[in-house]
Amino acid sequence: MNREEVRQAVVDILEDIAPDEDVSSIKDDISLREQMDLDSMDFLDIVMELRKRFNIEVPESDYQELVSMASCIKYLQPLLKDRQLAS
Amino acid sequence: MKYDVIVVGSGLSGLAAGIRLAMFDKRVVIVEKHTVVGGLNSYYTRKNRTIDVGLHAMTNYAPKGARSTPLGKLLKQLRLSHDDFRLHEQEMSAIRFPDKCLHFTNDFELFKQEISEQFPDQIDGFMGLVKKIESYDELSLFTSEWTSSQDILKSYISNPILIDMLFCPLMYYGNASERDMDFYQFVIMFKSIFIEGFAKPLGGMTYILNLLVDKYKNLGGELRMDSEVESITSKNGIFKGVNLVGGDQLTADVLISSMGRVETLKCCNPPLELDWEDSGSTGQVSFMESLFALDQEPKNLGYPNSIVFFCTENQFRYEVPAELIDVSSGVLCCPNNFKYPENLSEGMIRLTNLASFRLWNTLSRREYIDAKKEWRAKALENLFTFFPDFRDSVVFLDSFTPKTIYKYTGHLNGAVYGSSKKAKDGTTPIRNLFICGTDQGFLGIVGATLSGISMANLHVLQSKSAQNR
Ligand SMILES: Cc1cc2nc3c(=O)[nH]c(=O)nc-3n(C[C@H](O)[C@H](O)[C@H](O)COP(=O)(O)OP(=O)(O)OC[C@H]3O[C@@H](n4cnc5c(N)ncnc54)[C@H](O)[C@@H]3O)c2cc1C
């Protein structure tokens, strides 16, 4: 996956966990918590979806890496570089 | 077949736990003893009418987009959109006592205004109480000391009638204890009723339950109806599996039970020593409810409100009555008086009164049927000293009692709000056996659903040991 595809993968997850949210307007540099009112339950969901979709384990100590879209991409890209974006 | 998780009960908490687990590919089965889902909040059909058993109104109403509210969290966690619940807000509700009446809607400002008009010397105290409530973390999963709400209210409000008027709706809609309320529970109920408010789903409980069951099944969850858990087996204090009535055995790593805490512990094999604290806290509070289908809208008969919490005496008593029911207080619900796009097909009024399981349970079948009629009539007679008579408009009626609730949900004493002792973190003396629902401490439709979600998250999805299984 390239950068854009990793971003899309995260957008797909956010779209699923917050069905009432407009994910097209997410700004990469602002914290997700602020933009989407995400709480700890939602971060659990992001982590669970990463495990389910890509078999990636995000240890609790790394949760802070998921704070914004930009930091998600930075953290996930090395882990996803050999993967295809599923349909 | 070995499951990751067995969930006991297809009430709202069990279904919600099941959905969360199935969503993340856990092998999960819900076992339900009844042939209909829903538990305390189910429905039945009589003479071509589908009647909701529990639902008066859903508390915790929040508009679309309010994601950090309990309703918002629930929808997100179950991956449902606000529109999926088809909620329609209440018109106006009321708390009616002999000399005072307070109205409230889903706009908290109106309630504050009502209090300042009806109790001008109490508004400052009330606002102090609101401040305390707003800053309170009532959803913590850590058990705190029992804190008396009566004492706290008295420290803010000096008028005993206002105190009773505040307690009346909050106790009727979510208090497992008699006379007093643990303060965290008071806060939950205060926020969910006065600050957030009421709505009803179009299509009632049948619609919501079908929505949840479909979601669960589409995620691959298995639902076994007509399957009663007879015993829960453990070895060296660790959960092993369940035996169903009829002989089937199921094994799993984790059990999440919504049967109730004492009800669950009593099923354990080898048997657990239940201390007095456990058995002594078995819930006692239950209700009789009568529903009246009408030949016209309740509004036309002088019933304009959505829900009315009333007390026809000056002192409100929330306790197990010394007679079959206590007619001096109750809840009136008019399902028609919600902002639906079009009128419901039929007018309906529901009346709820406190009732004694013990007394109903001593009656023979014949006496039971007669007593239902007799006490329904008494409840109406007392009601009509306060409210307009609608008897001439009734086209169908039915009542259920604490005995009915026990029969269909298995909750001891027909206790609608479960045990007075809550297991907030859901743990039990048996490892990998957890409680969700009523006895975990989040009550009502939204509460029970959140309870199932929280317990599935905490003990299965988030749990370190679970990840390595
Ligand atoms: C008359 C009435 C009116 C109410 N009105 C409202 C309202 O207006 N608004 C609101 O928010 N809430 C209301 N409630 C409360 C709300 O219904 C409950 O708080 C909520 O439904 C509790 O859900 P639960 O999952 O905790 O428990 P339950 O719904 O009781 O779920 C437990 C399930 O476990 C099953 N079970 C028990 N034992 C076994 C066994 N051995 N094996 C297999 N299965 C078993 C039961 O059959 C049941 O389906 C009302 C309740 C009643 C009774």
C-alpha cells in the first residue's frame, strides 16, 4: 500500500465505526478525537479493526500513534507496505 | 463445538454483547430460555395486537451527531446510525403531585424554569445539585461506596415535596432499592430523564429487537432460542461450560450472563456458598402494569402528556407495598403522544404501579385472575380522582404482574431493576464468568445495551488474556 492507500484504509475503518460521520472532511493534522469526538471505546474499535482486517497488533503503548490521520499513516505505512488494500 | 463466548439471555444487554463479540469474529452463541427475544423489554401478541412489555419510552434521547452521549456511544459501538433507531421525541411529560405539577421535555431549560416558578425558594439549591450531577462520573466501572441520594438531596433542597417529585420518575425508571437510591444511579437516571429525555422508536420494541437480532446474525452470531441454562460448570474456580435443560452441553472460554447476579451464582456447579450479602440483596421492587387500548387518541380524553409520574398523596413511597399493589403512585404512559410523523393506529394508555411479588405469588390461579381485575379497578378508581375517566373508551385491556415478569425473564421476585447490590465491573467469584445487564448497574433500554457493550469490551475484546487465547 502506498500512502494514499493507507489513508484510505484508515478512512474505511473510521467510516465503519462512525456511520453518522462525514469522513471525507477529515483533516490530517488535527487529532481525530477532536474532529470526530472519538473516545477510548472508539480507539479500541480502530485497534480491533486493524487486527481483523490486516492482522496488525497495536500494543496499548502505541495507541498514542493513532492520534491523528497523519500519525496513523506514519505508524501504519511500514506495517502495511506489502499489503493490498482490500476492496 | 467450543465457543469463545457464551452469552446467557437475549435481552438488550445480551444482544448488545453478542453483537460486539460477533463483530470481531469471536465464536459466540446467545442462549435464551424463552421463545421470544427481549427479556424485560419484549413484546407479545394478543388479539392481533403486538404489545410492548417494557417500553414506555427510551430514556437518554440525544439528537443525531451527539456522539459522546450514552445513546451516541451505543449507536457507534453497535455500528448503527441514528436513523436506524427511528426515534421520535416526546411531546411533554409531567410529575404530578396533589398540589404541584412540574412539566419537562427534552429541553432541560424548561424543567429549570418550571422549578423556579413552582418552587422559587428552591431554585438555587436545585442548581447546586445540577452542578454536582453534571460533574459526576457515574459511568465508572469501579464500585464505590453506597451513597445516599436522600442525604445529598436534603443538603441542597429543603422542600420535601420537591425532593419526592424529583425522586418519583427517577426511582420508577431505574431504582432497584426501596426508599433511597445509590447516588451514582440517581445521577445516571437524572441525566437520562431530565437532561437528555424521552423518545420512542417507530415500530416499538419489536422493531428495535429485530434490528439487533438481524445485526447479530449478519455478523455470524448464533442465537439459540428455547434453550434454558440449567447449570454453569466450573473447575478450580474457572468457568468451563453450561448445561442446558434437555441435556445439551456447551463449552467456552468466557461466559457473560444477563440472568441477574444471584440468579447466575445460584446456577453454578459445584455450588457456590452465597453469603448473606448476595442473597440479602436480591431485588424486591416490581410492578403491575395495565394497558388500555382506546377507541380514540388519549389527547381527546384529556391525556395530552407523553409520560406522567404521579402521586396522589403528599408523601411518595417507593417500596414494596403491604398490599398487592400500591395505587397511590404510578406512571401513566401515552405512546401516542410522541412526535410521530403520523398517528398510531390505535390509542393506548398504560398504567404502572408498584407491586409485591410475594403477595401475588401466594395466590391460587383463580384468586390470581380475580385479583388482577380487582386491583386494576382499584388503581383506576384512584387514578380518576386526579385524571379524567377513560373507561368508556376502552376496547381492549390486559395486565401483567410481578409473577408474569418472573415467569418470562427469570428475574427473582420479578425484580425489574435487579439486585440492590450491583457488580459494576461485572466480575464474579468464578474466573471468566461475568455479569452484564441489570445487575451490572446500567439499567433501562439504553443502559442495558451499554452494559452488554462495556462488559464484552472489558472482559473479552480488551482483555490481555483473551487476546492470547
Ligand atoms: C414493565 C416494564 C417497563 C419498563 N419500561 C422501561 C422504559 O420505559 N424505558 C426503559 O429504558 N426501560 C424500561 N424497562 C427496563 C428495561 O426493560 C430493562 O432495564 C432492560 O430491558 C434490561 O435488560 P437486561 O438485558 O439487563 O435483562 P433481561 O432483559 O431480563 O435479559 C435477561 C434474559 O435472560 C434470559 N434468561 C434468564 N434466565 C435464563 C436461563 N437460565 N437460561 C437462558 N436464558 C435465561 C431471560 O429470558 C431474558 O431474556 C422496563 C421494564 C419493565 C419490566
